[in-house]
Amino acid sequence: MGSNLELVQITPQKHDPAWKHVQMFKCGDKVQLKCIYCLKMFKGGGIHRIKEHLACQKGNASTCSRVPHDVRLHMQQSLDGVVMRKRKKQKIEEEIMNLTPLDTVVNNVVNSVLNQVDGNANEGMQSLAIQNPVEDNSNTVVLAGEGMSKGVERRKKLRPKQSTATYANPEVVPVVEKNTAVPKRMDSHINMAIGRFFYDVGAPFDAVNSIYFKQMVEAIASRGPGFECPSHHELRGWVLKTSVEEMKNDVDRCRMTWGRTGCSILVDQLSSEAGRMLLNVFAYCPEGIIFLKTFDATEVSVPAESIYELLRQIVEEIGVGQVLQVITPGEEQYAVAGRRLTDTFPTLYWSPSVAHCIDLILEDFGNLKWISTVIEQARSITRFVYNCSSVLGMVRRYTLGNDIVDPAFSQFATNFSTLKRMVDLKHNLQAMVTSQEWMDCPYAKKPAGLEMLDILSDETFWSSCEMIVRLTAPLLRVLRTAASETRPAMGYIYAGIYRAKEAIKKALVKKEEYMVYWNIIHHRWERLWNHPLHAAGFYLNPKFFFSIQGDIHSEILSGMFDCIERLVPDTRIQDKIIKEITLYKAGAGDFGRKMAVRARDNLLPSEWWSTYGGGCPNMSRLAIRILSQTCSLPIYKRNQIPFEQKIMNTRNFIERQHLNDLVFVQHNLQLRQMYTSKEQHLSDPLSFNNISLVEEWIKANDLYFEENGNLDCMVLDPSSVNSMPIRPLNDEAEDLGEGFDDHEIFSCGKDGEDENTGDKLVNQ
């Protein structure tokens, strides 16, 4: 990609669904669009050409070879909708051309009345704009002549009465488009109906962000009047059965790719307050994550043994040759089961979840005394802000719609992502507390407001925050990469941890200081630092491999050899791979082409091997399988189906099958949305789904309420102000850079010196 191209944020005003699947770049005054799936650049043609490209419709654009199936169908439906709208518009224009002079006069009068609604029109005019323009304008038409009134009466008998809902569709009555106030007024009863449903069933308000909610609303609107809602028996009957078949087709589509890319089995544990335990089993490949089954492990007598039996059964069902690794939580019972599993199946690996390990590292960082003190100071600010709507509204205006609390992967990750957010917004917050608006605010004179002013004006607080951000931001980046839904993480984790340790070393300089944090990382990362798959992923990622000066570190090379021996049982193929490694190291053949060199930074590592690895077919197959794997358990909503309902031990076969189908469909729908929806929603700290992550940052302080009295309970929507998202649009993995030549990082700082430096961390 040329360096003169500038990435441009796609604004919310662009409503066409195809905008969610492209990136927009600017080259001078010209705009270029890039498909996020096949990375093809379009220098002209607009979004309609992109839509044809994604719909694989031959015509003005080449078809996309990598677009997901459901995205292709959505784009095709959108194109079909455009055609239908054009036909309707043409039909309406033909009808208008055939109107008598009487109709033309009536429409002109109605249009003039509709255009007055935006001004100081009275209530009668507003109701006039909503009602049938022919039936309810007899008084107006009389002004033009008595004969005209009689003509209107004759037309009343010929035209069927139209409902108010008809005019909510601008395609049916084009004149309503001239007045945007009318559709909003007419839609209010629809919004109220949706709201009452949400309030009645207790659904979280974030549910409106679901792509399936939008699809439901669009489907009902396209049906028009006369639609009958499905019954309770239909939803649990043929509708659920059809959804199960649809999900099974998605599973089969993913299974078809496992022969080439392999897959990872993921086991996630959920526990209830009553002590019951549930295991969810998933399978990962670059096509997406699929939910396989749920296992009730509450009553098992030997957890490690039961976990092993479950994993063995899953591996055998999928096929031993297609499973590269099994990822579980890191507790001891899973480690025991994982080691036994690798003894039973010598061609796969067991690994704890990378995201969970990094989360534990962040927890240990947060327990250091000086860091916990800074976090508590920051929390005193956010607790005050998020319990006072007028202050919260002021903060959101001064921060251009950004919240100062940033929900992340977990409570511990949220602590440091929020500190980073506050550092990014430092000048905005300081400008607010020094403004006249703040001085006039009654809450600014309260003790909590004065404390907020003192903290935000304290440079010692800010310098501490900035140091914490320097120490933890690289770890947060690795965490986001490990949990990425858009690219397999295996080729990036080793480099990410290297960069995190490098950043800590540069920030603290003195070894006795940075070893405190390095030892925390080593303690939690012990099982993963020399994991063969991570080392091989680093070795096979051309972006990193060719940036190393001199010999590659022995630990990385050893991990690569271990993967060859374990994942390729055939010794003849092993020998061929060793010979092909020589070509890779030398950058010979297609590896050395200028296109291949440029593509090291542009293509996913697995795609790079698929494109340029033809001269080394055996090594290329191994590289694609390794680089196509994830490193972490999926992040998904775990509270949608009540825990007790999932583990309900009913003796009724039909009810048990119904519940299994419901769990299967729900998990897979959500996982599909993770991979197909590119729309990013603002993460509201006050959202029900985020409450467990941010509770320590927003919980009410009773002292504030005693002093402030009854606070206004209105919570302002951050999207209602001019929003400017802080999080960068670029890919986290692309920021890892080049050059990995610090051997102290690879050797974990163990150069014969005291390894107990970490003992000092308790007193820091």
C-alpha cells in the first residue's frame, strides 16, 4: 500500500451496509476503497461497486474470493432491494405522470402544508401532515372551488383508505421525505413498542446492537401490514429446528477447512455462585469459532480425569489429525488433563489460555502498592463522575463523546485501559475543571468535586499514570491481539511479549527496577514462554523472522524443531521440511521476490505462505496449520441463558433436546456475529453487560449522594455529542515492529545474576 494513502474513518452517516466491510483511504482529493476480506483496492465506482464485489455479482467489479457466506447473501439482498426500490420509484413516477390536474393541485397544496410543519405550524397542521392528504384536506380544497371539492369526494370512493403506517415508508409516499420531522413523530410509537417489550422481558438494552435485532426489524418492515408474530410453539418448534440446521451448515463449512488449516479445541469453564460448574467446548479455525457442546462437570469426583475423558472424546470425534492444540484455563486440573491428553495423542499440544495468563500478569502489576494507590485515586474521580448525570454529561462534552472508563477483557485489564484512557484525555479533563462552566456547577464546590480538581491538577498523579501506561500498554496490546476475532494470533504472541518486556526495560532502564516486572511476567508466563507453537509461530511469521539480525535464538529454533517432530509424524516429510527451511532462511526462490518482500507486512502470515510457499510445499503446509491457530479462549456473553437452566437435569427427553438446541443456536449466533459484524459500538460503562468489569470504577459513594441530594437520573448518551473515538483504527498486530536482537529478553534476564530480584516487588 502506498505511503501517500491516508486511512479515513468511515462516519456513521454512511448507512449503506457495504460500508461495514471496507476501509476508506484518501490520496489527495481522491477516495479509494479497500475490501477487508481480499484486500483489493477500488479507485473508483463508489460503494455500489463494492457491494457487487462482495455479492460476487459479475458486472462492474471482480468478485471477492474470501467474503463470508452470510456477508455475500446480505450484499445480494441489498442489491435486490435497490432494484426493487428503483422499480417502485419508477412505478410511482408513472402514476404521477398520469395524474389529472385536480391531483396535481391537491398534491401541491399538501406539500406546502407539510413543509410548514418544521416551522411554527399549529397542532392542526401537524395532524394534517400525518393524516391521509386526500381525505382530510377537504376544507383546503374548497378554497380552490366547489367543483374541485366534488372531484375530491369522487376520488375518495375510488381510493382505499391508507393507514398512518403507510406514510412511514418514504418509498410509498415520496412527499413525506421533504419533512424529516414527520417520520420521526410517526416512528415514536414504534420505538415505544420496542421499549415496552425490552422492559417487560428484562432484556439488556445492548441487545439493540445485535445484527439479528436489526435484521428482525428490517424483515418485519419489509413484510408490511398484516404480519402475524410467531407463536410460542413456532419459536420452540420449526423456527428453532430451522436455526439448528442453519448453524450445522456453518459448522460443516468450517469443518471443510480443517484438513488444510487444522483446528484448536477450546474449553471454557463457567461457575455459579452456588458452586456448580459448566464446561463449554468450542472449535477454532480461521473461518471462525463454532460452539460444539456443553458439559456439566458439577458432580464429577475427579475433575482432572473427567476433563481428560471429555477432551479425548472431543478429539476423537473431530479427528486426531485435524487437531493441533487444546486450550483450557490454566488451573492445575486442566494442566494434568492436558499433559495426559498429549501422552495419548502425541501429535497435538495442550496450552493454557494466553489471554488468561496476561490477565494474571496485570493483576499482579495492580497489586504493587504504588500502582494500586494511583488506581484508587483515579477511581475516586470516576465514581463521582458516573454517579452525577450533570457532571457525566459535561465530561462527555469536553471529551468529545468518549467515556473515561474503558471496559476491557477483565476487571484487571479495565484498570489499566481506563488509566490509559484518562491519560489520553488529560488535557480535555483539565480544560473542563478550569472552565467557567465547571466553576458555575454546584457539584464542583462539593468535597468530591474539589478532590477531583486537586487530582486532575496534580502533575505527580499524571506522571505516575503515564509511567503505568508505559509499563502496561504493550501487555494490553498483546491481550487484544490474543483475543482478536479478525486474525489468528499464533504468529504474534511471542513477538508481543518480547515488545512488552522491551518497553518495560526502556521505561525503567535500571535492571534492578525492570526485573521486578519481568519476574512477574516470567512467573505467570512460564508455561508459555518456551511453548513450541508460539516459538514456531514467531519463526514462521516472515514479518518478524526476516527482521532479525544475525542468528536466531536457540529457544525459537528448538521450538520450531519440536513442532516438526510432533505435528509431522512421517519422518520422510520431516527431512524434506528441514531441507526447505534452508530456502526460507536464505529468502530464495519465490520467497525473495519483491512482491513477497512487500507482502511480509501486508498479508496475514498464513496467506503469505499460501501465496509464496509453493517452492516449499511441505514446510508451507505445516506453516499454514500453525499460523492458522488462536491462542486464547473466546470472549462471549455468558449470561444470556440462565446458568441453572443450562445444567437442568430434566428427565424429559423433548425438553432436554430443546434446551440443547437453544444453547447450540445461541452460542453460534453470537460467535458468528463476532466474525461477520465489523461495526464497532461505543462501549458504555453503565451497560449491564459491562457492570462486572467496571463496578469498582462506577459504584456509588454514599457520601456523594448525601451531599448532592437527589441527583438527576438521566444518563446522557455519548453518541449524542460530537464523538471522536480514541482507540486507533490500525491493527494491533501491525504495531509490533521489527528487530528482535536483545538476547537478555530471550534469556529472561538470567545471566548468572541474582534471580530473586522479584522479591522486592512486595515492598514497591
